[in-house]
Amino acid sequence: MSKRRYSEPEDQFEVKKTKTNSRLGHSFFNRKCEELATALLGVLLVRKIDGHLVGGRIVETEAYLGESDQAAHSYKGRKTSRNEAMFMKPGTCYVYSIYGIHHCVNVSSCGEGAAVLIRALEPVYGVEKMRQLTGKFFGKETDLCKGPGNLCKALNITKKHDKEDLSSSTEIWIEANGGDDDEIQVSTTSRIGIDYAGPDWSSKPLRFYVTNSLAVSKHKHKTHK
């Protein structure tokens, strides 16, 4: 477990103002994959749906390092129509489907074929809209975006958003939090559901989450300190 201190985003990153907060520009995403995976913790993923904002604070991510990473869709430089977004400029949305039902949303980073999977959010905007989209009219708010499939359902993220530029899209973007917290505690574990990658890559500490968040999909999973 480690601590990551926040600086005001304007000090380090290009920031584009929106009506709600501060949209993060290309320079925020233009960093190595593991660094982006931790930098994304605490910022807001936002969707605009029928004129309404829906989104939340990112609390869980996984880094997929590209060509050398046996768990990555881009392993050995494999480039297809499905994963092309992984090879596009940092800050590009990579959306793919699993089991033909659920979607997962990723953000490309520096590094050939590298991207960060966003695994969970704490709802901030449009909770009632999230309940409508998921059909979960009862229960905890923190369960609405817990896990990548639930997250995409709650924000109505589909293959339509694949290859969207997060620094300029009018439908999906990432904002600075604008909160009062100047630091968060980050825990690091191995990634979830990638045993196919072999014992070496499946055990690497490339999953990051906000330690005390109730919206994290899974807390105890081969934790590294």
C-alpha cells in the first residue's frame, strides 16, 4: 500500500474547462502505462447521455503494458481491428466486449499497444440514470459501477465509444476531481482473471485501487505492499 499525493492539475497537466469541472487534456494521458494507471485513481470518468451527465470517481485500474505483456490483447505486437485503439495516441478509448454481453473500457497510454483498464467507479453524477441503465433500482450506490462490466452498463459505454479521443470527445471524457483531498492511499495487487497469461505475468502487481473505497470490485487479491 502506498500514498500518492495530489497536486493541483493545472500545475502539471493541460486542462480544458467544461461546464462541470476541469477536463484533462492529452498531456495527462501522455505517460507510461503503470504511471497512468495510478494517475487515473481519484479523477472522474464522465459520460454525456441525452444531455445529462453520468459518471464517477475512478477507484480501480489495471495496467496492460503492450507487446511484452502476455495478458494484453496487443501481446507480441498483435494489432487487429478489435484492438487498434491500443496503438492510437494516449488518451484514446479502447472498448471491447466480453462473452458477447459486457463491455470494458480502457485508456491508451504511452508504449506500443499499452492501455489501462478502468475497473470501478464511485458514482458522482447521474445516480438515478445509472439505476435506470442497470435496472438496479435498489441497493448500494457503490455497487452500480463495481467491476468493468457494471461500470460500462451504468454509463452506457459501448463499442460506439471505441477510438474516442478522451481529450476532445463530446460524449465521454475524464475530469480532474476538484475535491479537497490532497492524497489517497493506493493498494497494489495482481490483475484479476488473467491466469491464461502464465504464472509470471498473472502475478505481476499491475492492479491499483483506492484502498478504502467501497466501490472496488475486489479488495483481497494477492496484495503487494
